[in-house]
Amino acid sequence: MMKPDIIPDLAVSHAKLDADGRLLAADRALLTLNDQAGGALGAALAVPQLATVARLARRLGILVSRAVTVADQDNDLDLWVRVQPEGDGLRMAVSGWRELRARAIPPRPAPTVIEEGALAWETDASVRLTFVSIDAARRLGVDALSLLGQPLTALFALDASGNGGMPIIEAVARRQPFDDQPARLRGGDVRLLLTASVKLDADGAFAGLSGVARVEETAAAPDTPAISSGFTDGLDRALRAPLARIIAHADTIHAEAEGPVAPDYVDYASDIANAGRHLLALVDDLVDLQAVEAEDLALLTEPVDLADVARRAAGLLSVRAANAGVAIARPLPELHVAASGDFRRALQIMVNLIGNAVRYSPEGGVVSVTVSMRGDMAEAIVADQGKGIAPADQARIFEKFERVDPTEPGGNGLGLYIARRLARAMGGDLTVDSVPGDGARFTLTLPV
């Protein structure tokens, strides 16, 4: 164990690394820690947790700061790591150096057995990849380093299991390991089964996942079973209240309502709040998914002014659009287009379409929302000036858990699937017309 006089509490230790992650110089504390991990000056940084942060900072080209826990013989060390790209290399600062004795560390799950050829991976508390085994990824045609810092869904497209559930979501909610989460490798047809344990921090809070992906040679493509109401009800109860608290506390920190906060922490708080909102939206979508896949789905049929619905949806998204530097051209107040359907569900569809258009529009772009009559159908068209959707992807985006580019910030791949199911349940439809480089046009139709 490292002596207290070597690393006093809250001391800051510095190091320099070259562009390839080799340790060029380090203070005594960091040098000792690296030596104990089997490293040396001039060689690659030997402490995996520190090396991961360094790789991420080098790949993104920005300052990266995060907390890590490092094994140090009999005890663990709780560290705060900052890595800043500098010229052709990296500068690292490590502070905290808080010793976590065995009694303060929550029980660790049994290590996941990694079979030969399996793809090992780890995430942080935001379910963003912090480690992907390079050799196994290369065999599958995947660039492991380019995935660091990306959401887990940038590597895997997740599918429902045989009973309609999503083992990974339930595992996060209950902080339990999971087995046999069906998945597909992004950009290919390789079918996988994911197994992972849940990582906890010193306070017992969720700190990420550590798992493996095994190629499932005989796995048949799953049908699209309905998610059971028991699962979604339990997920709703388990996640909604804690997520609301996380978002509220993170927003308080971001707004500096309790006093000044270091700029890095203000940004982290914003990221935490946004991640919380994303998970809360996923909970809502899963509840909706259960509803739209029910055999007895029946929506209210009532007179609906589709132009009014479009104006309301645009109004709900006006602040988000303004923050993104995007304008929304909405139907004029005097325009009225009569249709038949469920007002709340029609509004939900329009909010989804306009929200997607705002998200994928460039700064300074315009999202156009028009409503008209076409024969015996009323139609609302949402057009953006984004990069468009390739013909090969235009059918796929209406499937569950599918997105055009999973590496971009966005939803969870359920919104358009649910929106189309709702539109068809009201006797209408939802379609897309797009040319790559020339934006996309989504058309919602409802009967007159």
C-alpha cells in the first residue's frame, strides 16, 4: 500500500504523455502507482483507468475529467483525473488520492468469464463506453478506440428478449447483473448475446456496466413481442422518482443555485441532467410501446384540427429550437384542417416529428410545418434542412430501437416506431420522403 507521506490527501500529481500514451515524465506519486502496475517511463501508461481517460482525451481532442477508482495492492484509491491535450502529447493531473478501505467498498460482483473470441466492454454511469477489447473488436470489423466515449448503443443495437423484456434496462434499474440480452452489432448482421455485471461506486450508486458480447451463431432474429405490462409498470415505478431527483439536483448544480461551482462541474451537471431526461424519455417510450403493441389497442376518435395540433407542437418546441438556432415555420393561425383521431396522440406524433427535425437541422436552418387536405385525408408535413436519410435507411428508421446514425446525440430509436403505430391505429399513416443532403419530409395523414 502506498504510504500517506508519498500521497497526502488532496495532493495533485502531474504527468506528461506522448501522442501514443507513453509516460514521458511523472511526479513521484503517479510514478509509484504506475510502477506498481508494471509500467515504466517511456512505456505505455500501465494503470488501465488512467490510460482510458488519456485515450478518450486524445481521441476527442478536449479536456476530459472524471473520477476513477484504482487498485492499489490491499486497498483502492479514489482519484480525480484531468487530461488535457497539449501539442503533440497530453498533460495529466491527478488529485484526490482518497484511500477506500475494504469495508467502505460495496460488494463486488463475481467477474464475468471472458470466453475466447468474446468481445469485452465496459461503460461509465452514463452507459457510455470506457473500454472495448481491441483484438476481439478488430475480428468483428469494429474500431474499438473510435467507440470510447460513445453510448453503448453505438456498438450494439439492442433487441427485446423472448418475453418482450430488455434485460439490460431491468439490470440498471435493479442494480443486478444480467444474462442473454439479445443484440446486433451496429452496421452488420452479427447477432450477439450480452452478459454484464453492474459496477457500483463507494456509496453503492450505479457506476456503469462491465460485460462481454458473445456471438450467437444459432440465434434466430426475434419477433417483435409486446413488452409485458408488469415489466413496464415495474420499470416506471423503479426509475421515474429517482430520475426526477437526479435531474432536479443536476439542474440545481448547473444553475449554480446554491452558489458558484467550478466550470467543469457546471458542464458535468448539464450532462447528467440531459442523460436523466434521456432515460426518463426512454421510460415513457417503453410504456407507450406496451400500449401500441397491445392487441386491443383502441384510440379515441374525435374531431381534431390538425393545423391547431401542429401549431401547439411547434409552440412546445420553440425554446428548444431557439437554443439550437433553428426556426420553426408553423401554420398560420387562421388555417384550420379538420381531421378525425385522438388529439393527445396526434400531438405526441407531431412533437416527435418536429423535435427530430430540430435536432437534425443545422444552426440557422428552418423546420417547415405545413398542413393541408389531400383527397379524403388531412396531412401534416414536417420538413427539415438536415443531411437527409438514405433510401436504404428509410424503412429501417420506423423499426424498434433503430436510428440512422446511433453515434449522434438523439433519442432511443422508439419514437418513430411508436408514432407510426399510433398514426395507423387512428386510420392514417406516417411516411418519409428524403434525399441525402437535401433534408427529410415526414408526412402524417389522418382521415377527414
